[in-house]
Amino acid sequence: MVRIETAQPLTGYRLKVKFNDGLEGVFPVEPEQRGGVFLKLLDSETFSAVTINPDFGCVEWPGGIDLCPDTMHKTMSGVEIGSELDSPMVLRDEPEKNW
């Protein structure tokens, strides 16, 4: 399971993050594009209050705002989100069903 180990707020609503698998880099949070509760992050004090949830390994802010570490990891590593669904699924050791 991918977890964020460190997160540092940067200017321009970006986070410098490091994952438990060694991937590290800068993630653009883009609160204007995300909309909704993420618009609260346009306040620099709120954005700077980022922490890491110890149970889920995700970044979070006051008010219950958080980002999925898997989505962040895929974005930063260049993997298209949902691309794993394009791969054919192979079931092994599955009994044949006679409907």
C-alpha cells in the first residue's frame, strides 16, 4: 500500500512529498481546479497546515480535506489513472462455473 512519509507545503499550492516506496517529487494540489472543499486551501495558513494521517498515509488539512496517496503517486509517476483497468484480467485457479 502506497503511503506518504513526508509532505512539505511549497508556494503555488504545491506539496513536496516522499512516498514509502522512495518516489519523491512535487505534487500540484490545484485547489481552484478541484473546487468544493479544496477552495479552502487557497488560504495560505490553511494550506500550510498540511499533515500526514498516520492511519492512512495521506495528506490532510483542517476541515477533513485530504488527498488519496494512490492518486497522487500515479500522477507523480506518470501512470495514467485507471490504466490498470485496461489490462486484461486473468483469473487463475478459479473453478469453472456451470450456470
